[in-house]
Amino acid sequence: MQHLKRMLIGRPLKSSEEGGQKLGKLKALAMLSSDALSSVAYGTEQIVLVLTTLSAAAIWYSLPIAGFVLILLLSLTLSYRQIIHAYPSGGGAYVVSSENLGKNAGLLAGGSLLIDYMLTVAVSVSAGAEAITSAIPALYGHQVAISLVIIVILMAMNLRGMSESANFLMIPVYLFVISMIAMILWGLYRIATGDIPMQARAQVGAVVPGISAALIFRAFSSGSSSLTGVEAISNAVPFFKKPRAHNAASTLAIMAGILGFFFAGITFLNYWYGIVPQAKVTVLSQVASFTFGHGFMYYVTQFATAMILAVAANTGFSAFPVLAYNLAKDKFMPHMYQDRGDRLGYSNGIITLAVGSAILIALFHGSTARLIPLYAVGVFIPFTLSQSGMIIHWLRRKPAGWFKKTIANFTGALISFAILVILFVYRLPDIWPFFVIMPVLLYFFYRIHKHYENVAEQLRLPEEVALHDYDGSTVIVLVGNVTRVTRGALNYAQTIGDYVIAMHVSMDENPDKEHETQTEFRKDFPDVRFVDVHSSYRSVEGPVKRFVDMIARNAAKRNYTTTVLIPQFVPSKPWQNILHNQTNLRLRASFASQENIIVATYSYHLKK
């Protein structure tokens, strides 16, 4: 098992090797921007899907809608750059909201992001599977299986560590960046030279019968899904090489510039080409086909799109474990999320994310369209809270240029809140599961926090520490057969106990064997008290617990401690454990809830 683990994950890293896992701007852009950049593969399509429910002529509205999305992108970029410099320890919306708006707002932001990162993985791999089936129609219908395979690969890759993940991600991310730049520039060149005449379904400004504000708002909220992932860099500032804040802010600006160019370019080309969404072919696939034809570059673009959509989930794998760590540090999630694995990553967070996103894909049958609305509401709640929190931050501190910074945050908060209102009013049938999941998650946050508070209160030492002075110790050794294990356990018990009792549970099935065990024990250990407890129901745990409880009560009256010593032999090879009785495991579990009883194990190691 260990050999397989080493082969899949790699050798353990020393804590001192953590510096080698830090990211420069080039690697960080690949690792933390893949979600945001990949969203252009479905952002324009989501706008057009909503608009074409009215008519194909309404597609021209995608241009002004894209303009508003770009304004929101600019506002969010400026705001998250400020967050990076104000909170260089990372944590993003959770830390900003907790510090400035209170713990409840922080937990709402943190819980929303936990859900959103699971949706990030689910949406990304589902969209990647759809891109694969667009290029290879024979695979259509197997999207769920393809998605689950991609998740397993990404989980294994992230368990190997950040640096190795970034090395792998650079190939698909930069291939996608190059292919998108080539597609947009070549498309604009062909339009400029008249090679591709305008085929738009309606001129810009044309009046489309039946158009409504509700439709525009729904399209805007769907298109804003292209901005998910923008906050990931602010969550992961500690992953950067020094100077961390400067490198993170620069990476965010580069990412926003590329994202804005891609989104604007693809939306314009889609409008010019007059493309209408089709059931089995993505809009981006149609744009690439119009631009390049069905030649080599078309398949390169489709391959690059499928790859980045698949690995875009890695943004979730990078940000979810850090957010879980921050919540666990504040005692709102189990402490195990603070533990680093062999490769210095937060392995428990990585595995939890993989399992959660796999469940989402199975529940929603790998449908990107059904996941997108939940995806949007999960990220725009933290957007709104973090922007509002930064307004409070600047108003409290009032550093140089605080008014301009406040305006940027106010603009972002206002637009993000407006999108939330649109989602609540017009997409409620699509997003209602969020209102079930979120209260349950908040309930668990508070229960976990209360538990840790209770534990701390009970474990905290009083000002005057008085150690209990016991008069002696009773040790109960559980005996199955008279073997070397029994002898070793009894010898050890006599070194730690003032009063040693050997206890055996006899059954009805083989009375001769039970009598033989008693006779042999009394012959080999005449000085040790031997107690045989009969079990009519073939249960070992019940009789043992009743006997130990009785002895413990008597021992307490004499001011003695009570220790149950469970002998066991350990096979030379781990797999051999399954060949032997596991009674000792059940006994240890049964005594775990017993108060004032110490449970110990004596292990005898076999050599062959």
C-alpha cells in the first residue's frame, strides 16, 4: 500500500522544503487562473442561450451585456488587488468579511465559497467533458464517466504538491491562451479584410419584439458566471514566492487582462458570425469552426478548450484547502483540515473537494447548464460581502487614496448585489438547492465551533493544579488462549499493576476446550487470579464490559485506577491482519466511551 502511495503521490517532503513549492507568476497564472480563463468557453454561450429563448435577433444584446460584465470585471480586479495588499496572509472573502462585517458574514462568505469551489470543479470538468464530446461525437452520453475520471486525475495530481501541479498545468493553460489569441486575432483579421462578411441575425440597436428587462437581467447574471475564479488568487497569496502580495497582485492583473480580451473577442465574433446555440455543439466550437474551418487549428482549439476546462477545476483544488484551513483554524471546521500531507499540501481538503464535486456531477448528471446558476449564486454572495467589507476597512483606516478605493469597492458591491437580486428573482427555480445547503452548512459550522469551545473549557487547567494521588492500580488482562502473547501481557501487567486479574470469556460451543484453557492457565500462572465469565450469547464485548464495570467500581472505592490490557499479536505482513480475529478492535471501540477506565494494548510481533 505504501509503495502504491509513493508511486502515485511521490516521496514525502520535509517541512524545510516548503519554499520549493512556492509559485512564481508564470506558474501561479497557470494554477490559479485556469478557472477564470476557462469560463470564456461557456460565458458567452450562457448569455446567448438566454437571449435566444426570445429570438435569434436578440443576440445583439450580448454586446452591451458583455460591456457591463467587463465593467464588473474591472471593479472586482481593482478590489481584489486591494484585498491582496490589505490581507497578504490570504483567506480572501472569508477573512475580509469576518474582520469587517462580523463572524456571521464571514461564515456566510466562507460557506458560499466552499460550495462554489465544489461547483467550480463540477462545472469545469462537466464543460470539459462536453467539449470532448463536441469534438468526438461517439463519446456523447458518457459525460459523467469522463468527468469522474478527470476528477480522480486532478485529485492525484494535487496530492503530489503545488509545484508539480503547476508544471503540468502550464501546458494546457498556455496552449489555450495561445489558441484563443490566435482565434480572436485571425477572426478579426478575416472580418477586417472582408473575408468573413457580417452574418449577424440583427443590427446593433435593432428593436426586437418581446425584449424585456427580465430577459436582459437573466442574460447578464448568466454571463457574469465568466467572472467566477477571480477571487481565487486573493485566497492563495501564501502560495506565492516573495514578495507575495506584489506577485499575487500582478498575476491577478495579468489574468483579468487576458480574461477581458477573450470574453470581449469571443462575444463579438459570436455576434458577427450569427451563431445560435446547438444541442450537441458548443458556441465556442462553432466560433472556432467559422474562424479556422475544420482544419488543424480547429482541433487544436477544441483540444486546448477541453484541456483547460478539465484542469480549470484545479483552481478549486488550490483554493478550497486554504479556505478550509482558515475555517478550521478558527474552529468552524474539523482540525484535520489544518494537517499537511506528505507533499505539504492540505490533503484532507483536496480529498473532500474531489468527493463533493463527484457527488454534484452524479446528482446533476454532468449538466453544465443546470450547475451554472448555483455556481453564480455561490460566488456572488462572497463578492458582495468582500466588497462591502473592504468599504468598512477603508472607512475605518482612511489611508492615502482611501476615497478612490472605496468607490471601486462600492461599484463592485453594488453590481454584485444587483446580480444576486436578479438571481433570486429570476432564477429561483434553478438555485433553490443553495437555500437548503447553506443553512445546513452554517448549522454545522456553529455546532463544530461549540464543540471545540466545550472541549477547551473542559481541558483547560485551573489556576491551582492538584494532581490526584492514587493508592494503587488494578490491571485486567483479557485472555483468549494461553500463549506467548498471554505470558508477555501478564508480565507487563505485573510491572504496572498492584492487583492483576486475568479474565477469560467462555462459550457453550466447546466446553472441553474452555476447561482446558482454565487448567493450563492455573498451571502456568498460579499466582494470578483467573476469572472465567460465561457468555450464553457468544458475545465477548458484553460480558467483558459488565465485569470491568464491576471491578472499576470496587477499585474506585479503594482509590485504585483500573486498566484493561488487551493482548494482541501483530503479523509480519500488514495484509495478514485480515486473516485473524478482530475482537481486540471491537473491545477497544467498546471501551472508548467508558469513563474512568484506561485501555492499553500489549502487542507481540510475529517474525514470519
